[in-house]
Amino acid sequence: MLPLLCGLLCLCALGRGQPDDGKRYICRAIPISGDASCPVTLLPDLNVGGQEEELRNTVMQLRETIVQQKETISKQLSTITELTTKLSLCASATSDRKYGNKGASWGKEKQNTMGDVPTDPNDSIDSLGKTMQGLKERLENLEQQQMRANISGTSFPSELRDLLQRRLGELEKQLLKKVSSLEEEKSQLFNTTAAYRLKTESTLNALVERINELEKGGGDFKSPEQFKLSLPQRTNYLYGRITKSLPEMYAFTLCMWIKSGASPGIGTPFSYGVPGQANEIVLIEWGNNPIELLINDKVAQLPLEVRDGKWHHICISWTTRDGQWDAYQDGEKLGTGDNLAAWHPIKPGGVIILGQEQDVVGGRFDAGQAFVGELSQVNIWDRVLKQTEIQSMANCSTYLPGNVISWLPSNVEVFGRGAFKRPLEMCQERLSNF
């Protein structure tokens, strides 16, 4: 009780003797034997209101920082999800091209008839597939890291994120470029294969026709091609007509055996007219002019001489590329030139007339331009023949039927009283006249 009383007395004394200066004092109990002067300890001035305001501002700043980090992480997750979707679409499209269209797939047995064998794109597609799979795994790891970062409150390094985004964008562009290149190569291969198939079918059709003629016995001729068209007079009503027409062509070779002693000029042994252009292909010699080749009404003079009443084998080849042409007589190349109807395709669906020049398609003939003589083995190919092939026909080593127009009795109609199909002399007999 005594210490308590002492403390109360001390508090009362302080309350009476000290003025109120806004400070707070405390007293404590001391033992009886201690100093009874009741020492007072001054507490420091605690500004409670200022500390609370500072703590409140710190909390608000932390909250804003957390919200910003959450927004940044959300944007990063959205970007990663978008890239994942794009890569999945690329992977799906590549897989469809690889397995979905077996008819147009690349095969080891496919050949490029243009002489440039393209590489098999399956290896490139597999490699791209592996790359995309690796990118997906990396994206999944990034998403997991972003989730962990979201939980822990730490942000993913922006430099690494930007680097990965740029890298993914570059890889996506490379993938799309490679897929586009593969599609273009497949389209070119398909077009080349289609053209080769059409050429093969045309050759087979010509061969079937020849076999049919052989089976029929060729009429009165020893073999189907061993006949000639005789046009003995210069009139406007004697001529032969080919029952077939030409397809669209970008190159051709026209070969025939020809015999004429007419003067002046042998006339028009061959003409092909189409709607809108009666002079699509014309071979003509009129007056004292040299033999001329007309293509789309453009003219080139040929250094051929056949007005000696003897059999001659002539070939004319032409290609739309630069309008290049070559002229052969008896297996020898006598002339060449260019810029003859360059880049002009031969139009399809016209009429072939032997012995007359057409002023309109299939008619309106002029007797002054009519051919006088004999024609045989008029064949047309949709390509430029090699010189060795032409020489082998000219020296009677072989006979090559045209793959577009072949010389068969069923393909040649004769018009006019005095025009005939007659048996053709043996090839060796024709050579003896050279």
C-alpha cells in the first residue's frame, strides 16, 4: 500500500506544480529505499495522424501497382493465346495439304517434264511441323510462367517477351511463304502433268487411228499413209479437205511430200483458216515470188525450191516464243528466222484445205492461187521436231505420223471432178528423183 500512496502523492504534486504545456508525463513506483524525487521521463512527440496518412498512401500505391501488373499479365496472356491460335491454324492447313489430297500429292514416281525436278515438299512440311510443335511447347511454358507470375505478383521480363513475339512473327511469315511456294509448285506440276497427259492421249489417238486403218486393210493402198492427193488443174473447185481441225497450239511442225512443176508458182498446197482470220497458217507460192509462210497474216519468205516436177520432202516448224521458224527441204535445214507472229497462239476450231487459199473460212477460193501437183503424207505435230526426226523421214528411214493431224484416207476428203486419191510411189522411188 505504501508504494501506491507514494505514487499518488507524486502525481498530485506534479499536477499542481507543472503548467499544462501539452506534454504527457508518467510516474512509476519506486522502492522506499530509492530516490523519492519522483523522476519524470518525457515521451517523444508522436504525430499519429501523419503516420496513418503515410501508411494509407503506401497501401494505395501498392494496390495500383498490383492492378497494373494484373493488366500487363492479362495482355501478355491474350497475345500468347492469339499466337497459339494462329500456329494451330497453320499446323492444321499444313496437315490438310500433306494428307488430305492424295490425288495431287507429290510422289516419288512423278517427273517434271520441263527438265527441272522439284524437291519433295514432305520433308519441308515435316520440318515446319516439328518447328511449330516446339513453338507450342514454348508457348505453354510461357503461359505457365505467366500464371506463376500472376500468383507471385512478379512480371515477366518485357525484353524477353518482345523478343519471343518478334521471333514468332518471323517464323509465322516464313511458314506462310513456304506453304504458298509449295502450293505454286504443286500447281505448276499439275499443269505440266495435264499437258503431258493431253499430248500422250493425242499421240495414242493417232496411233489407234493408224491401227484401225491397218486392220481395215487401207482400202486400195498398201498401207494407210501410202496414198497421194492429185490436183492436176489450176481451178477454184479442185481441193482436198482435212476432216479434223487443230487445237490451240503454241508450236507446230508441218511436213509433207510435194511434187509440182507448175509455173508461175505452185500455188497454195496448205491453208488453215479460223473465224476472223482466214490466213491463220498458209503455205503459198504465187507468181515469181518465193514460197511464203503466213501465220496470223504475218509473212516470212522461205528459201525452198520445189518447182522442178520432182518429189521433195519439206518441213516447216514454228514456235510462238519469239516467232522462231525453221524450213527444211529433203532433210536439210535451208532457212531460219524469228519475229513471225511472236507470242501468238494458233487458234483452234478452223478448217484445213489442201490445194486452195481461203478468203473466208472453208471457201471463196481464187483459181490464180490454186495448187497444181501432188501432195502426200501431210502430217502436223504440236511441237518442234528435231532435225534428226525430219532427216529420218526425208531419207525413208522411218515414217512418223503427226500427233495432231495424221495422213490417213479417212482424214482426207476430195472435192471436184478431176481430183483423186491415188496410190503413192514407194519412198525409195521418190528418193531417186532428188
